[in-house]
Amino acid sequence: MATRPRDDQELIDRARGGDAAAYGQLVQRHQQIAFRTALVFTRSAADAEEAAQDAFVKAWRALARFRDGEPFRPWLLAIVANEARTRRRAAARRDDWTRRAAAADPPRPAEASDPLALAIAGERRGELLAALSALGSRDREVLSLRYLLDMSEQEMALALGCRRGTVKSRLSRALGRLRGEMTP
């Protein structure tokens, strides 16, 4: 009957030898603190969970670079913190993009003088942004490149790394899905 390893180093040695179950035990030992650490940085349970999982995968891949005799937990938590910071920055960029997209179409002078027209335009913009955010990332990308960044089909093809015909079909399908998300 196998005894339970007393310290992380024994599990690390076994994991380095290819024992995935040993690494699984390390994950179990440290998953709660990893999640809580990620939550501090991401401020979102879903993002923290993903960051912790990704950090465990990165730690598994980097296990050969772990220095023997050093404590495992601080090393792991540094990886978790870096992954969580990366996710937080990405979320901030997405939020910033959404705010800029909402402000990208300022009211025209004629609309600014009519409060009713201004209110309707603001409501419609909100509906459009909500529908856009409900789409998948590929649809949002192609619609944003075309209509928010005003790129030509050729520029979009270069940016997306695909052919111009592919851009046309993606754009057409994305517009169809956007129409489906919009309220009548």
C-alpha cells in the first residue's frame, strides 16, 4: 500500500518522471490558494478559475525548470498571479474597446438639438452594443474591423490572415447573426 507523500518535493520528483497522478495531487493541494490568488487579481470568479487552471498547465510544462529544494507554493503562485494579471489586462482592454465603440459615433449637430432624437439614438446604440456583445468573438471581430474601424475588405483580409472572399462571407454571416440579435 502506497503512503501519502509528506511534502511537495516528492510529488514534484514523481511528476517530473511523468507521473500525472502525482502532479494531480499537487494541484489538489494548492488549487484553493491558487484560485484565491487569481481572484485577487481578476476580481471575477470565472476569470480566476480559468487563470488558475491555465497556471497549473503552465506550471506542469515548466516543472523541469523548478529549482529543487525551493518551496513549490510561492513558485506556483507567481505563475498564477502572472496569468491572472494577463487576464485582467485583457478584460480591461475589452472593456475599454466597448466604451470607445459606444462613444465612436457622436451625435450629429441636428440630433444634438433634438432631445427626443438624441434619446432614441442613445437607446438604439445601446441595443446595438448589447447585440454585438452577444455575438461570438469571430463575429465581433469582423464587424468591428469593418464598421467600427472602417477597414476595407482587403485590409480586413490582411488583419485576419484570410482571403478577401472569406472576409466577405464572414461579414455576411456576422451581419445576419447581428440582425437576429437585434430587437425588431
